[in-house]
Amino acid sequence: MTDTPAPSGETSPAYQAPPTQAPPAQARRRNGMGTTALVIGVVALVLAVLLVFAPIGALLGLIATVLGILGIARANQGLADNRGQALAGLLTGLVALALGIAITIGVGTFLASHVTDLNRFGDCMGNAASSQARETCAREFADRLGN
């Protein structure tokens, strides 16, 4: 083989011209909304099941729902590629929101309807000097709740 240049207009098989432009850089996908929705949704679901933290779970569920909707919208526009994570965040957020609200209302209703029983139980336990007296207080409290 010789290193003779190819005639004008022809390209030799051994020689290729270097590219004049770099390939277009792809826009980086922004997946933060969907990922955040999923993480907050899972945390909200765990908190919503715990009686004491149900209101916080409901609030985080609302946040996860909003972020999930925004994440799905971004995925539909082609700005993100984690539609599944955004959808999972939306669903866990909705479940956490519903559970958190239901549990909070249930516990609040129970406490409101039994506030006098709880006060009596607290006074009885405060005045009880022995374990026998405390057991009597607990039995009376259980009987009041059963009725």
C-alpha cells in the first residue's frame, strides 16, 4: 500500500476525515421530582400506620402526591425518564394521605368521646397507693370503655 492521496471527490478506505462537530450533548434528565415523591411517599406510609405519627404521615402523603403528579407531568413532557418512580410516589402518597386522615379522625373521635373516662382513670391512678388499687383502676377503666 502506498500513501498516495485519493483523487479529488473520492475517499480512500484507509483515511477518514475527522469529525468537524462534536455529537450534540443530550440534555440531562431531571428525575428529582419522581424520586423525591417515592421516598417521601414511603416514609409517609410508614408514619401514617403509626397512631401517634398519623397526622405527619398524612401531611407527607399530601406532599408526595403533589410531587408525584409533578414528576409524572415532567415524564410526559420528556424532561424525566422515571415515570414509574413518580407513579409509585403518587400512589404511596395517596394511600398515606387516606390512612393518615382516617387514623387521625378515628383516634380523635375516640379520645373526644372518652375524655371523661380518661380523666377519671388518670385521677384514679394518681391517687392509687398500691398495685392492687392500680389494678382496680385499670379494671374500672376497661369496664367503662366496654360500655
